[in-house]
Amino acid sequence: MEFTEKALVLKVGRFRETDIWTRLFCAGHGVVTAFAFGGSKSTRRFCGCLDPLVLATFRVGGNKRGTYHVLEEGTLLHGFPGLRVSPRKLGMVVHCLKFVEAVQIGPQGAKPVFDLLLETLETLENHEVGAELLPMLFKAKLTFDQGLKPDLALCVRCGKLAEDHADAGHNAVAFSVERGGLVCRQCGDFEAQPFSLGAARVLEWISHSRPADWPKLDLEPEIRRQTGRVVDRFVAYHLGLRWENGIYRKI
Ligand SMILES: [Zn+2]
């Protein structure tokens, strides 16, 4: 059960007098809970590592029966000072961290999500990302990368090219969360959300983008609204998670 790897601290809590529990996102093992016994006193073993939003290399062991993880020691790599000084950026980061925790990333496929999260944090620390777009971009990219990318080129019912309806303007297509993609006007689907080809192109761009590209994205308010609403509904339907009052609820 013992391993040493890079991890981002998602949450920290105290129990008993000097003991600390942490929720870590480990690059190879995904999200794990680990206990640092005596952690609040031991500056030698955990110097600066036991705080949320800290990137560190941790040596993780287990108890004798192998039923839980024990943090043996940590080496601080980066504390993201540029994010901590901005309440606005910190709010966006907290949203992303809660999402990662809620998705319950296990060892399978942890590394790409870990890399996505780190690049997101580094981008936001060093650049501006427009108008609170970051959590939406992160959620969409993470969800699409899980093999859940919607079909954004063809109508999911009749198979015609969505771009063929471009003349119809703003209401050319709709988005069906249940069917996982665009529905053209002819096929009409009362359950589908009004959507535009512009918003579909934005989702397509997000699926091919990486966080370093995100600072250059600037969206019109209507496109932003449509994209954000569809991403939230898509995440709710396919991952069973809804953002409510500052936390992700399983639905
Ligand atoms: Zn159709």
C-alpha cells in the first residue's frame, strides 16, 4: 500500500489534539483520504504541506491491517501564492477542487485529470481567465475527457450536419442532454435546450483545448449563458452531480 507521489491537498481537518486528516488528489492513486498522526506538531515531516491547495510529494503508507492511508512525510513543491492573494481566483479554484472530489477520481485515469487540474491552477495563477468562465471550462473539459463528449457536428436523431442549419440563426439547433448531442430544427425535441451553433462551436473548442488556451477565450453573454447551462445539465445527467449552494450534490 506504500507509495510516494505528487499530490494536491484538497481538504484538511483536525481530529484529536495533534492529528490531521487530509483529502489528497494523488497523481497516480486518485482521490484518497490519509491521516497525518501528530501532523499539526511535526514541522520536520510536513513543513508547509498540510494546507488546502498545496502541491507536495507525499510518502503514503498504511496502518498494519491496510485499512487506511497514513501520511509519513511530505515535501512542499508549490503553494500557489498567486491564487491565494485573489479571493476571486480562489473562489474559482475551490469550485474546481470540489468538482474533482465529487467525481471521485480513482486510480484508473487519475493522471490525465491530475495534469488537467495542475495546468488549470498554473494558468489561473499566472493569467486572467475571462468573466468567471474557469469552472465551466474545467468541468466541461474533465467531463468530455472521461469519454462523455457530446456529438457536436451531426444531429443525433437524423444524422444531418448541424452546420447545414446555420441560416436559421440563433435557434438553428437544440441540445439534448439525454441524447448526448445536438438536435436539428426539423427533428424538434421538446426536451432539448435551445442552443446555437456558436455555442456548439465553443463546446467543440473546449474539447480540443488545454487550460493554457483558456485565457484567450472571450464569449458573448448569450453564448456564455447557453454553454454554461448545457454543461451544468450535461454534468448532472451523465455524472449525477449538481452544484447547489456551494457544494456538489449527488443526484
Ligand atoms: Zn435532425
